[in-house]
Amino acid sequence: MKKQIDAAVREKLDQIKTNIQDIPNTVPDEMRRTFNFKGRKSPGVAEKVIGTVCDKDSVLYDPFMGSGTFVFAAMNKVGAIYATELDNYTFSAVQALFEEADMSCLDALFEQVKNDCCSEIMSLYETKCCGRKNYISKVLFDPAEGKEGYFHPSPNREIREGKNVKLLRKCPICGKRAKPFEAIDYDKLTELSEQSADRFPRAQYIVNSRINITASTGADRYDRIFTHRNKLALLILQDSIRKLEAGPERDILEQALVSALSLARIAMYGSSTDILYHVVGHKAQEMNVWMLFEEKYRNFRTFKRKYRSRQIGSCSAEVKMYNQDYASFIDTHPDLKADIIYTDFPYTDQVPYLERNQLYRIWLEKFYDPGYRLTREMLDQEIVLTDAEERPEKNSLGNYYKDIDNMFAHFAKVLKEKGLVFFTMKLGRAKYFKTYTEIVNLARKNGFEYAYQTDLVKTDPTIRKQAAFTNTFMNEIIAAFYKLDEKDRYWYIGNDNYEFLLVRKIYFHLLDAKDCVTLSGAVKLARDDLRIRYQYLASESDNEKIRRLLLEYFSVDAGVIQISDNRLYLDIEDSDALYTKIYDLMPVFIRRILERKGKFVLEDICFELVNALCDGNPKTIIQILEEEAIRVKLSA
């Protein structure tokens, strides 16, 4: 049966849907355009949720900080924020965004870099149009075709009139910003090929075909997806940044360079930064490294100027971020107690972040700080389901569930009684029912109750395309779990929910019994089951707990216990009987969705059904039916 949630907490949860309904589920451009992070969430939605359930003295903890969305959203809503992030690259990028910096110093350092290397880098992209000097901003070409791929690239919408070279500025003679690739351009490439790029990283990646890192294409080699010219440009730029005095301002410039790597590679023309490791043979683009770097610098600068009140030290909240595994952080901070945990659920079989961010981390390790190395400890600590053959311990759903079990156990340590855990979630369709139900089960095992869920509709196309619609639910959801008082927790023995096993035992005993079974006889049966199954001797308090559960799940009349005809005994009843009951509930689900939303799609029905199944409380189903019957009678 579902446990009771504090009335004041329930009231706040019920306000969330109303408070977020007019908030666009989008990410601000200023945030999205800084460093490349797949799966950012809407800070506007998070801010409304946090404002609904928290006050100015609340403590918020984000165990999987990622791009920092929830830290950003909470900065002026709560008293203190703690956040942990396992990935050293992601942590450093967020730190560069949120830590206070001297903007005058930052601008001065950028000018220093510009004066030091801009002209040298731009010389690599020098060209001519109508006999006048100009610079290349982009070349569209077919890498697999060699020389021919530059002069006669595959047609695409960016190439008009055979002009596959985009120019930095308009030609003063023809007035165009594009021209055909010419002999002087190929001569330039030939000349540059004689310059050494031996210092460019040659590391090998962890192979994972899901994110296009395949050995057969050579995508597992770091240097495979960069042109020689861009290798030279990146090395020149990195050397210039390394000359600067260490400090947060230099870190911002380094993050701008690293962020530019995602488009400094050989990318599909018109490419976004989603697919980092794809080896492009045709319809590719080579982009000007200096222009990419300068744009990223401007983006970081714009973010920091616009969100001055969201910088650590400037916002009203005390903010502490740690580049650390969440579990070790919680274990080493036993006195920390949070009112709310707000994070992305670590269901990341589509986005194994430690593997995906190899492009950035390897660069930082080689050229900036050896501390950016990807360690075996980090790989072991990541909660992920990955196809990478090098990580067999992270290949199975069973091990993933163990990690989730451990996660909820640690959340129980750091969260106050009656505290809330909020997750943004988007589960694969094929795994939705099993995984979602198991998540609820593991939460209950560790002292939580499933308390709330609402769906979010994304309007931002850059976010909608992050996952294949055929494999995922289109609607992201916010799910909340409530930490129960010790006395109200579910009765688990090891990994077993004994409340379920108890009901199952009594259910089948009643089916087979030829005579009436008394309530006291059922209690004795449960005591014997505990002793035989677990060598567990029930105490007086256990006897009372058994009695209470039997009264909740079965009909008792004049001391005789019976199976109820009006209750769902999930995973116990005959499948035909369950099917009939669920079939009868479908019109109820549809009516409730239509009343709430005015329309529905398949995933809405799935949400309703899973919520009913996860609830584990037959009385809730009865209540829905009874309310519906009353409503129909009144309307008639």
C-alpha cells in the first residue's frame, strides 16, 4: 500500500503543475551556446519547482550536477546549494561559467591571445577572391575523395553556383561571401602539410558504436577527425593560452577553446555538436578555428555578464560545488542534511557522459592539466548502462539497478525526514515499465515513497531531437520521491518487499483453504513464513504490522479473512483476472486525462497505467473507480 505523505508537502506538490504550466521548457541561448552538453534541462521550469517547495533557508543538493541547470535555477531561491559532478571536464566547464571572474582581466587576456596568435592562425586560412586577399571561414568538401573532394564536392544546400569556400568578408570586387575552391587553396593545403602537427593528441577512445566511436572507421583515434590545418591552428591557440597567468580568467579562455573542438573537427556540413565522433566522408565542413574560438569566448562572456546575479559569490545562496563522486561526497559529509535533492535521473544508456566527453578531456589532460585524466575509478563510479565492450561491469541492467539501489541508500543519508527528491526523467519505451517500476521499488526499499509526477512538453527543437522518438517517450517528466519517517517505511527484508510477499502468501493460502481462515490464523501463517523463509522471529511490533497489512489488503468480517473481489493483486492474480480489471480501468484513465489535458497520446496512457501499477495500493484503484461511479451518477 502506498504510504501517506505529509499534508503540507502534498499541498506544495499539487501546486507544481499550475506554477510551471506557462513556463517554456527550453534552455536559454546564453547557456546553450557556451560549452557542449547533451541533455540540458530548462532552468525556468526548475526554478518554479524549487520556488514552490523551498524557502530562502532551504538546503538543496544536486548529486549529478551536469551542466549546472539546477544549481543555476536555485541560486536565488534557497539558502545553500551543494553540488557534485563526477566528470572533471563537465565540472571545470560549469565552474568557468559560475565562478566570479574579473571581466576586465578576461577581456585583457583575450586581447593578449588575439595579439599573440590571431594573425598567425588566420594566415593558415588565407585565400584570394578576384585577386584580392581574404580569409576562409568554412570549406565544404568530401574528405574521402582527396583532392577531387575539394574541387568537386557533393552538392548540398550550402554550395551555390559551385562556391564551396565561405569567406570571412565580402570580396570588394564581386561583392560575394563565397567562391569556388581554387588551385591557390590547394597549394595552401600542400604548403601546410609540410608543417609538423606531431604534438596533436593521438590517444585512442573507449569504443562505443552507440556514440559513433568505432574502430572500423578509425573514429577511435583522436586525430582521425581533424584536418591538418585545424590541428596546426588548435596547437597555436593552445600554446598562446598556456602563456597566460593562471587564474579563473585563463580557465574561461581554455574552456572556450575546448568547447570549439566540437566544430573544429571534420563535421557534417550544417552540423550541430550532437554527434562528436562521426567520421564524415562526404558533405563535410572545415571551419576556421580562430572564428570558432572567438565566438565561444563571446558566448562565455555574454553569459557571465547577463547572469551576474547567478555567479558564485554574487547570488544570495551559498554555493559549493565538488568534482567528486556523489556517494563518496555523502559518506565524507555525514553532517550535511538537505531539504531537497534536485537532479537528472542517471538513466544514461543513451548518453554515457564519461565516454562522450573524451574529445574534451583528452585535450585538457594533454595540454592543460594531467588531472583531467579519465580514471578507472571514475568509470566504476559512473551510474550508466553502456554498450562499450571495455566496460562489461556497466553493460547489464542488473548492475545498473544495484547502482540505483546504492543511490537511494545514499540519498536517504543526506536528505531530511519529509524531504523530497526531484528527478527529471526520460525513459526508453521498451524499458519504461520494467525500469520505472524497479526505480519505485528501489526507492521504497530505501525509505522513500513515490509522491508526484508531471510531464513536460518541450518546444525547443534542439532538445527534441536529442533522442530517437521511436525509442523514447517524447515527453520528459518530473518525478518526486518523499522521504518517509522511520516508522512509516516499507517492510523490506534484504531486497524483498515483504509486504508484497506476505499478501501473496495469504492470497494463495485463501485460494487453497477448504475452511474459513481467521485473522489470527493468517497472522500465525505470516509469522511461520518469516521464520522459514528468513529465519526471522517476529516480534510483537511485527505481529501488529502483519495484522495492519492484512486488514489493508483483504476483507475481514467477523474475524474471518477473505480475498476481496474489488482489489488488484498485482503479480499475484491470474493474468486473465488482472487483464479484465485493467481493461475496465482504461476508460477511467482516458476520461481523467481528457479532463486534465483535453487530449492524449499513447505515452499519457502508459504514464497512468504505470502510476497505477507502481502505486501498489489496491485501495487507490478502488477509490478511482468509486469516484468515477459517483461522477457518472451525478452527471446523469
